Amino acid sequence: MTIFDRIVEFNKQRHLLKDPNWEKEFSFIAEEMSEGLRANDVDGKIDALADIVVFATGAMKKAGYNPNIIMEEVMKHIESDKGYYDDKQGKYIKTERSYTPDFNKAK
């Protein structure tokens, strides 16, 4: 059982897998982002990031998608990136992406 499967099971046991209310789903994630930004230590920031994963996984399942397959498609998508790391901006700059995820595979 994957960690995503365990999160889905957690949602099932608590009767949370109803149709998604997108405003609510994203507000939960926004609240966790805010908590992470306000956290005074690394543990608080990590906790907020983990909670974001839990809320996002539940939302995907509520929408009728398999989170494991979604993440496989996302990984193929980002692994197909071509580009370079820009020190000035402190981030990876994509110049090309050759794979488009097919989220229908996850329905």
C-alpha cells in the first residue's frame, strides 16, 4: 500500500470522500501554506508541507482520480523538462517540455 493509498483510506474511514468543494479544498491548502510561512522552525514548515500533500491527495480522490497515477503522470511531465538552473533567480528555468500528462489515465 502506497502512502497515497493510506491517505485515501484515512479519508474513507472518516467519510470525507464526497464530491469536492473546490473552494474549500484550496482554502485548506492555502491555510497550510500560511501556517508554513508563519512557522518558526523547520518541523513546523515540514508539517505544513505534509498536510498540503494530505489535503491535495484527498481532493484528487474526491474528484475521482487515482493520486498514484496522477503523480506518475506529473513525474513524467517534469522529468521531460529541458533547461538550466539560474543562480540569479535561484530556480530551474524550463526551456522545453516534451511530455504532456494524461490525467484521464487516473480516472
